[in-house]
Amino acid sequence: MIDYQSNEQIKTEGTFLNFADGYYNFELNDLELLAFEEVSLRVKKEYDLKSNDFKKQKFEISYSIIIDDSDEEDFIILRLDNLKIL
């Protein structure tokens, strides 16, 4: 079996909904919902998304899709890399 890890970086726009159950939840402009499991240190330092301060705030969102195929199951992780207030 071959171990495989892939990173795909995506930029889009969306609205921060909340932090719940360990996930940072955003609604994109096309109404798709994204739940980020990981957040970069840069975002954590600049924005306290665990508070209600940025609820309903529109952002330019940069994120990565990480696919880890290191065992028998594939894991897909969404990592929030950067935010910019619009």
C-alpha cells in the first residue's frame, strides 16, 4: 500500500457562523457549509473565532483540503489557512 497525502489550496468568500463541537463553521456565498477542523496559528492569533465577536462577519477565506491515505481509511481534513475581513 502506498501512503499518499495531498494538499489543495482554495480561496473563496463566506460568512462565519460559529465555533461548535470543535469545528469552525462558515457559509460560503453559494450557500455551501464548510466546517474547518484545523486552523492556522496566524488565524488563531488574529481572530478569536471561539468568541461571538466575528459571528456573521464576511471573510475572504483561504483553506486547504488535506487527504491522508496513510492507512486503510481515507481522512479528509479542512484546514483554515488565512482570513481577511471584507
